[in-house]
Amino acid sequence: MKSKEEKELKDEDLKKLAARIRSLRLKKGYSNYENFAYEHDIARAQYGKYEKGEDLRYSSLLKVIRALGVTPKEFFSEGFD
């Protein structure tokens, strides 16, 4: 069973991930996450969950990163100190 501290660290990491996804989407000029998801063939409801900090599969994260037009290295270069 995971400790409370481990769960808090995971939740914090997911919040950072969500913030980075949202930040890059806004930087690309999409004020509406639904439009971004639709134009990049990502399920809108699922994408909304990613920006709220819900857990996601690695393959889903890679699809989002590619849609944002950055490499994984660029994606993780900010906001994950």
C-alpha cells in the first residue's frame, strides 16, 4: 500500500503535468481546450481530465506532447524542478 507521502508526490507531479499541458496549449493560441483536442483528434473529455491533473497513460501523454508541437525533452524542460 502506498504511503500518504507517495500519494501526495504523485498528485503534485500530476498537477505539474496538467499545468504544463495547459500552458503549452495556451501558448499555441488555443484558449479553449475542447477546440485543441478536437483539432488534434484527442477525445475532448479525456483531454480535459489531463488538464485537471488526472492520471494518464504514457502513450496518451506522447500523443498530447506531439499535438503541442514539442519533443518530450522540451515538454519536461520547464515546470518539473
